[in-house]
Amino acid sequence: MDILNPYFPPFSLSFPGKDEKIEKQFCEKGVRVMHEIRIERELYAVYPEIRLGCLQFYAKPGPSSGELSRFMENDILPRLRRECAGKNWEEIPGIRGSRAAYRAFGRNPGRYRVSSEALLRRVKRGEGIPPVNTVVDVNNMISLQSGLSLGSYDLSRIKGAVRLRRAGAGEGYRGIGKDFLDMENMLVLSDDEGIFGSSMSDSTRAMLREDARNILTVIYCFEKEIPLDELLCQAKAAFEKYAGAKDVEIGSV
């Protein structure tokens, strides 16, 4: 099972007793995400390649997995450093599309970086990726290898339907580990209480805390060439293996 990226070599996860035939059928059929999520139509007029991959599942965020940490340090990070050496950011699938989307909506991608690029910049500098918890660590693993940004949110802190929309003047939030972020013209996730997430940085309102159980993970995709449904299937397997995810439902909009 490979986390895809046409630029980076894939990686494989093994699952004892896994039924590949059943998993293939599941991924081909797809499952409706229970929580309502939609993309506002007017966004497509500006940038038609916007898609969201969604996973909804039950999990208890816990201490980082030693197995995953070793896999990151011994396999993923050294390989990415080799593959990224001398490469321009515009050449890397996932990051390339995200940068194009930011420019289309009037934000400078060199100043406002998607989280996947921020992670990969750390790797290129020879730095590691600090462990956070079992769920966020899986986000980072997938993000690094796919080039796409992921955000995981506590559904108990989300009110009403989730929309991807363009933030207006004066809209922003306190980011995780950051001060107030001006999100004007950024593509943001919003619910009945306002904006709470983006491909750049998420707010503290819906962040995963120790008491989070029902989780929504969003994959931000801005390139039509990336087979998002296939990536969702692989992400489902990764969350089950490393984050103990149960009752995983996947879908895309």
C-alpha cells in the first residue's frame, strides 16, 4: 500500500491479516462522510482544481508511536532529503498546486506557506519533525510524502456544516502555536461559529486535545492530477495502524 506522489518514491505499510480485496472494494465504492462538508461554488471560478479529501473516525490521541517515529527518522526523512536536493518548490506535486491556488486568491505563497511545504522545508534543512500525538504524527507522515496539507479537528468543537470558503476582510484566528493570523482571501474551513482551519495553519478552537474522540481529518488538494480517492484509502490504513482509528469513513468533495 503506497502513499502516492508522482515525484517522491512511494512507501509501503504492512498490515498483518489485511484483506486487500475488501479494502479495494471499500475504496472503489467510497463512503459518505457523515458530517456535512461542502466547497462554496464561487471558489471554482477562481481556481477550478479545488478538492477536499475527508476522513471521519473515532480515536484517542495519545503519545507518539515509537514505530512511526523510527520509520520517519530512518526511512521517510532521509529519502525526502535525497529527492528534494536541488529541486524547486514548483516542481513538487501537491506543493505546486497549493502555491498556484494561493496566488490565484491573491496571497503570496512565499510568505504564506502551506503546512506541507513548511514541513518539507524543515526536512531539507536537516531538521527532524517533532512528534505531537498519534493523530497529528500520521498527518505529518502523509503530508510529507504526498505534498498535501492535512488538518485534523475535534468534531465536538465544530458547530454545524463545514464549508470551504474565502475569508473576508478582518477575518482571522489564533493559530496553533502562533499569534493572531490574518486570513483575508485565504481558503478557510468555516462552521456556524466562524473560521477554524486552513491548509496553512489551524486555529486553536478545533484543535485536538487529550479529550478529543470524534475526529475529522481534511486533506487539502489543489491539483486534479493527484488521485485523491486512492490517497484517502491509504490514509485510512495509516490512521488505523498508527493512531488506532476506528469506524473510519472517507469521502471527497
